[in-house]
Amino acid sequence: MKHAKRIVICMVVLLAACGAQNASTTGVVLVSEQRLQQLLPATVFIDGENVPTQQRNAALVQLPNGKILLASLIDTAGYSSAYQEKYAGVLLSQSRFTLGNKNLDAGAYAIGQKKNGDSVTVYVYNLGGEKLAELPTEKQENLRPVKPLQVISAADGSARLYVGPYYLSLAGR
């Protein structure tokens, strides 16, 4: 009888652990600020320049496969105006992911943005400066707080990468 109780308890614990593990891998999950601080590089190499990242405007997420994606704005003060207009941030990913409607492989990407009236277009570049995607964003009017860059993950596992109040869907693949 005691042996059967122990087996039942062990099975319940194992099922709970598996359920928790599966719940954490069903979508994009924000990772702690402490872990972000450990992984965010001080600088990134983009198009021939070593540019500082902005810790205050960075986010780290875990994708459904357990790999991570880091997004950060960069500090382009002191760089040419053309460079500043082209690049605003960086995406570093251990795994394939989808940003808006663009599928991207694991790797490092520069991002830029351009305001067109009341909309914003996000541009994705490889580290050599070649444009890979031009992605229209959507605007969320009631977003609070509005930060220059943030990732918001929903309970259903979906996520959005925000640049100010403008966003693109973000998903692992």
C-alpha cells in the first residue's frame, strides 16, 4: 500500500513537472533582467562599426524551443547621420524566428526604422548592411508605458516587439 502511494505521488510530481516544462515552451517568454544584463554585449559590430548597445532599451526572450533572442537599441551618437538614419538596434538570436511576416535564421541582424506619416516601417539588415526585409508595423494607441524598445509576451505565448508604440509580431519557428 505504501509502495503504491509512493508510485502515485512520483507520477503526479513527474506529470506536473512535464506540464510546467511544456507550458514554458509553448510560446515566447520574457527572461529576467538579471540574465539580460549577463548576456547583453557592451557593443555589437554592424556594417564596419563597433556600436554600443543600450541596456535600458533591451529585452531578452526565450523562444518555444528554449533558445534565446536578444533585442537592443544601439547608441549611434557620434556616428554619421546616414548611419544613424539606417540603424536603430540589433537582434541576436540562437534560433530561427519570425518578425512580422519575415522568417529569419539564427544570427545577428541590425534593425532600422522610418516614420511615414502616422506609421513606422522597420527595416532588417544583415551585419554587412544589406537590407533583408521591410516590415510595416501596427500602432497600439493605449500602450502604457511606452518605451523606446520592449517585448511584451501574452499569456497565450504570442509576443510583440515594440519600437515605441509601434509593434511587430515575434515568434519562434
